[in-house]
Amino acid sequence: MIGLAVLWLLGVAGPAGLPQAQASTTERVVVNRFSGLAIEGFDPVAYFTDAQAMLGREEFEASQAGAVWRFRNAGNRASFVAHPDIYGPQFGGYDPIDLARGVTVAGSPRFWLVVGQRLYLFSREKSRDAFAAAPAGVLRNATQRWPGLEQSLAE
């Protein structure tokens, strides 16, 4: 019985007994349900300007689409605020491979690609690689399914 309780605790709280951060899959934009941060606090503009995933800073935050976004500097924040549709992850940060299959799975800011001047996040490396091999077909299917899936997500 104690063993089951420990396994349950590890599954819910993680190995250190602390709550694990988990991305929500019931929001139109993927947000960490504990911190309220979109894309785990990574700067969405940095994917374009620095070509890498970089954590934003608390002093450079903006609220958009019900989420708190962080940026590395004031310039990145201003760019995002002016054009969130360009710099924000497409499909609200959900993995386009999974969307193309008809399910919403939160993307990770660590698995990403910029294609056609748009940012895409993926739940796993394998999805990113599959997308990179044939983005047009995946985007066609994901774009077709996204309106219905988005509508089913909480506002």
C-alpha cells in the first residue's frame, strides 16, 4: 500500500515531491498551469532573431491571449506586442503533427522550427523531424483541423 502511495506521489508531484509543471491542453494557447507562462517562459521572438530557444526575463513580460509571455529585452517585447500573430507559435503552441491527426498535444519550446516565417512547436523531436521532412502536407491537414479543435478548447 505504501508503495502505491509513493508511486502515485511521484506521478503527481515528481521525484523531488514538488508539483511538476505541465502544459495545459485545454486552452487556446498552451500555458503552464502553475506559472501562467506561455511556452514555459521562452522568448518567442528570439526564435527569429537569435535562431535559438532562449528564456525570457521577468522584467520583460506582456499579456496576450490569456497568457503571460516573457522576452529577453524590450525590443523583443515590443515586436511581439505589435505582431503577436507573427511571433507567437502557430496553432497556439500545439504540435502540428498531432493536430493533423486530430488531437491537441502541447508543443515544447525546446522542439521547434521556423518555417515560412512562422514558429511551430512540437511535443517531441520525432514530430519536429517528421514536420521538417514534409511541412506542406502536415500544415494542410493541421490547418484544416485546427478550427474545430480550437473551438473545443476552453477560452
